[in-house]
Amino acid sequence: MIPLKGFKGLRYLLSAGALIEALKEFDLVHCFSYYSNIYDFVAPICRLRGIPIVAQAQGIYPTLGRSVWLRKFFTLRLAEKLLPLNSSEAEFLRKRFKIGLSRIEVIPNFVDPADHVALPKDVARRSIGVGEEEFVVLTICGLAIQKGVKTLLKAASHLRDIGGLRVLVVGDGSYRRYL
């Protein structure tokens, strides 16, 4: 783990030597988000070292400023594969950044939809004990403090005037015992 603190550009530059050294040990680098600034720093280093990099999306930003767009236009081409979460993000990459389809692979939330069965709404609600008239707020996430589930539950407690409000939390993680 390489600590990155302080002003982004400076901290990336100061960490370059440590990062280059650490990358010697890897055959492949996965970057959680190709929209992050760290991707723009890591991708060229990987390319220079001959280490393939794959990057997934964490949301899409159609209103990127010109300087960010220009930087992304070049650095996104350094990835072996870009892994958007849906076809609209794939199309955005293809159109806005002129990325070839052979470099894009849609992996819907890293879940294969073919492995799941979509139920009609009424059947799905009945199967988990939710009534037709209930107003359901659902969150599915890893239960970590950063996900804001405690904030969601606190906000829901202020919405008692919404008849039939039910908050469903699906997930597991270290923060579960605190909820």
C-alpha cells in the first residue's frame, strides 16, 4: 500500500518511484475507476513497464471539462480493457472518447444478468414479504461506513409521515454490527 496524501499532483509525483518499484511485482493491474485521477497516473506507468491494466467504471461523467476530457482521451487508450457497467457507458466511451469496441467489455455491476431471474414486481414484493402499498427504499451494498447506510436509516426515521415506508438493506460487511 502506497500512502497518497496532500496535493494530488505533488503526492502522485512524490509516490512515482515507490509505485514504479511496487508495480514490478504484478502481472496485471486493475484500477477501480478509470475516471479517477490515480488512473491517469498509473496507466502510463503500466504501459511503460509493459504491465496490462484494466479499468472499470464507477459512474459516468458526460460533463467532463475540456482539460479532463483531453487527459482521458489519451489515458483511456492505455488500458487493455475498459469495463463499463452498462451499454450506455460503453456507448459514451465509444462516442466521446473514440474507444474501439474491441477494448470495451460491458460487465453489469460485475454480475451476469443471465444468472438471475427477473420477477414481476408483485411477485418479487410478495416473495420478500413486502405489501403492495408499502413505499420501499432498497440499498444493496457492502456494509462499510463509507456507504452511508447509517445516514440513510437516520434520514428514513425523519420520514415517518410517508405511510408504509420500509427501508431494506441488503449486504454484509464489517459495519453490519453497527447498524
